[in-house]
Amino acid sequence: MLKVDHLNQYYGGSHILRDLSFEARVGEVTCLLGRNGVGKTTLLKCLMGVVPAKTGTVGFDGQDITTAPSHARVKAGIGYVPQGREIFPRLTVEENLRMGLATRPGATPIPERIFEMFPVLKQMLRRRGGDLSGGQQQQLAIGRALAFGPRLLILDEPTEGIQPSIIKDIERAIRTLAEEGSMAILLVEQYYDFARSLADHYLLMERGEFIKQGAGADMDRDGVRELLSV
């Protein structure tokens, strides 16, 4: 579903992303791991068209989207949950979810599957997003990204600052989405145990390049935890 070839990006004279190539396949969770400041969020911004790629290509569902604007990428089927959630605090839960339907006809209903995954959102439809807890806001951000039925879901550190009980809910939701086999999932994460429990494939980034990658089942054997803590 997603195919990245030899992607490079610079900030001024600094080489931030270094010749990155990888794929994210339908029905699988691809986990991108790395410490703060190694280029993970910059990579996601390139994938979403927020930051242009200097060189290399980004392909989605067989189409070259390297130069496509962000709104075209969303319309094509890419859902993005940014780090920090970035929900609309003054809009209600329902209005936030409907923002995820902006590329669909006005009468499109909010998919019931979102409320099945995150029942608290249905209970709080009329509550403003800013009044929710951090974990509930994260569920809302994921629900908003799922509303239009993406074929690629990108999640940027969904466990950051979230209480353990909601982390479990998010883990179950991601696993369910992957098992349904209708989308590819790219998960950026620093929480090793969370990533290991979900990863079909992993990519470990350091200083803008992949220093190790492989099957999720091999993360312990490959010493990924130790490399993250160095």
C-alpha cells in the first residue's frame, strides 16, 4: 500500500532523512522505532506532504504521490494521527469526528465501528474535545482518522502520555484493524513493549537512517530494546 524509495530530506545543511526505503503492506502493522530527534516525525510529514521530499519517491496504492498536496493524500485514503493528537478543543466529539468525514458527502454518517472500538466517544458526543482526558482525546484522534475509511493509517506515538488502561484499548483497536485486512498501518512508537506486541515488521531509526529492520517477532532476538536505550 505504501512504498518509499530512497527518500532524503534536509533542514538547511543538515541531512535529516538519509536514503530511506521501506514498504507498509495491507493487513500488517509496520512499526517505526527510534529515540527523540532521529527523524521519525519528519518522515511522517514527508509522507503526508507537509514537508516536501528533497529526493526519492513516495508511492501509495501503485500511484506516485511524491509531489501531491496533503489534502490529495487524505482524499486518496491516508489517515494520519499526529503526535500530540491535535483535536479541535472547542468542537464537540461529534464535530471532531465529522471533521474526519470532510472528504465524504455531507450526509455521510459517523461509522458505528468507531464507537464499537471506543465506546466512550459515543457517551461523550456532545462534550467538547478539550474537556476530555488525554487518553480520551487520543481515542478521538484515532476515531477521526478512521471516519472516512482510510487504506493506510499512520499513527505518531499514540501511547505518549496515555494511562495504561487506554493504551490497552488502543492496542486492541490497532490489532483489530490489522486483522480485518483492509488497511496498512504505520505505527511510530518509542514504547518498546507496545510496538513489539503489534509489529509484523519493524524499522529502527537512528540519525535519519534505518540501522536495523526485520520481522516483529525477531525484535527481542535482534536486540531492538537495547539499541533504543543506548
